[in-house]
Amino acid sequence: MSKQLEKLFNKASQLTEGTVKVNGRQWDMYSRDYEELREKYAVEVTNEDGARVMIFRHWGTETAILKAGKLVDVYGESKSDADSVQQFLNTFARDAYKTHFYPVNGGFVCKEA
């Protein structure tokens, strides 16, 4: 697990409600420069009907939603999405899911382990 995500997930596990985030810059290959500083990873924790809801975001896009430890929704478009969602699920869903990104013919896949 990357140290950046490990620290983020440790902070998120201690929250009852709130948001923990890490900011970053993406490389823009067209302008050959870095973009403005923005949210790279975030975990938002809320309580909904007595169940803990965790929303994981990568570059501003919701990539995974857990409700009471169960996967409600997952989304990804890249290998980095698959890797970061896998680390999120390993931490908070106890290795119950496997993600993979097939760039040519399959796209983003998430299955129960």
C-alpha cells in the first residue's frame, strides 16, 4: 500500500463524520506543465440510518462507496483507479473484493473475492 493512502485511511478510520483529503497536481501532457493544486484522494465519512457510509474519491470522482462495510457502488476508468480502489477495499472491506483494469477489452472490473 502506498504510504500516502495508508496515512489517509488511518485518519479516515478514526472519523465518525467528516472528510480527509490529500491534494496533488496532475501532469498535463499538452501544456507540458502541472495543473493547479486540487483534491487527489479523499475519504468522506457520514452516518446514514445508523450505518457508516464511506465515499472514496480519486481526482474528484467518486470511485467507491461502502455502507456498513458492504460495497454499494464502484467506478473506475484507469489502472490508478483500480489500484487505489483496491487499497481502499482491502482496508475497509477486509479483502472481500478484487479490482482490475483491462485497458484493451474489459475496462474496469470489480468482483467479490
